[in-house]
Amino acid sequence: MTETPDSKRDTADPRSAAMTASDVDAWFAREVLPLEAALMQYLQHNWRNQSDIADLRQEVYVRVLESASQKVPDRPKQFVFATARNLLIDRVRREHIVPIEAAEDVGALEIALDEPGPDRSVLAREELRRLQSALERLPPRCREAFVLGRVEGLTGRQIAVRMGIGVAAVSEHLANAFCALADFINTEPPRRKG
């Protein structure tokens, strides 16, 4: 059998030659798709809002495919997880809300931070712990309203629908939560609105 230029290309390292779209698709199916279970586990461990996980996975796949169409990475597994980590970092930067758990477990994301100094870092972590402790001391309905409004960013009307109460009750729960949090943070015993 004589070798044709096409048969040489098939046996050569796929990263050394220009790959067609179908070659990239085949590479993706062979190298990236088998990593889906591990990728999903990584995303679930490192992202608080579980309803975003499927979208995050798709975004990782899009970024990997776009990059592979330019040049196929030498180490696909490391590339997929680095892409996932970078996507999570981008999302945290974009969403001006940083969950308390993310602030405590920043090392899991391996984010390169420009920290002002160890003393300020310790103080900031202590303040987050105090806030988390204060949140845990709130009555359950006040805590739920506060988390829905301030952490998840829902409007008063959306909170009312989610909790099955009126908008006025949501306002009262939020006011009570703010008063109790302010009192706790200022080291006074929490007071209740009459």
C-alpha cells in the first residue's frame, strides 16, 4: 500500500497539523466528553447556585471548542479544568455578590488575589464569620427573606411569591432582619421590632 498525503495526516499527531472542524469535533468527543462527570463534580463543589451548573458546563465546552479550533491543547484534562476555574473566576468577578462560603474557600478556586495584608485578611474573614453567625441567629422567615433579597437579588414581589406571603410581610421580615443584623454586628443583643 502506498502512502498518500491524506493517510500520512491521519497517522500524524493531530496537534501538529491544522485540524478541520470535524477533526476538532472528534477530538472533543474522544478527549473532553469523557471528563464530563469529573467536570460536573468540580463545578458543583465550587459553585453555590446549583441551577447554574448545566450552563457553566456548556460555557466550559464552548470555550474549550473555540480554543481547540485554533490549537488543540497538549493536555486536554488540565486544559478543561483550567478553563472551568477561569470561568468561575470570571463569574465571581462579574456578579458583585460573593457568597460567604466562597470567601472562606477561595483556596479551592486557586484565585490569585491581590491581598492588602495578612492583618486585613484576618479581620475581613472574622467579619464574614460574624455576619454568617448573625444570619444563623435570625428567625427562619427573616433569614429566608434576607437571603432571597440580598444574596439572590430577588425583588420584594418575587420574595413574596417564593415565600407565599404578602409584599408588606416581606418588608417587615427584611426590616427585622436588618435591625437584628445591625444589633448583632454592633455587639448589642438583637432587638425585635414591635
